[in-house]
Amino acid sequence: MSSSGANAHSNSAYLKMKGELEDAVKTLTFKRISIIQPSLLLGKRDNDFRIGEKLGSVLLPILCMLPGLKKFKPIAGQQVAKKMSNISKQSGDGVEYFKLDELFKR
């Protein structure tokens, strides 16, 4: 599980860290590596209140109506988990990316 916009050369500390982790995972000797890149995950969190995520869950759906911001559309954690389960049941080789648009497809 990574993040939409992950890039080891990003100016954002979070996106840089996610990009560096992706790069490190790709060096592992697995037959298949699936990198999931959702945006903000929506859903209930037990005893974990994050003001930034709460604001994002309210504002991002509105902002994502603007051109160029669709890649940041929030997605339900349950939907991502279902997609990850489906991916794990498919065969494949090498490194594959599943960006936000693919996660919204059912």
C-alpha cells in the first residue's frame, strides 16, 4: 500500500517517503509485486482522530471536481481492500501499479 503521487524525489516528505519505500520494495526478489496507490482512505478509525484527514474527507470530494485534481479523490478503505484481495487472486509477474482510477473500477 503506497499513495497516489508517491515519488522518491517529491518535495512532500510523505510522498517522498512513500516513493522511497516503493523503490526499496521493487528491489526485493519476489516474482510479483503489486503496488497500490490510493488517495485519502475513507472509513471508520478506532480511537484515531486526524484533523487533516477529517478536513480532507470533507473538502477533497468537492475539490476533485476541478480539472487535474481527480487523482486525489478519496476512496473507501473497504473498496481498496476488496481490490487488493482480487489482485492477490490473479496471476502475474514483475512490478505492477494500481493507481486510483483502477481502484474505483469494480
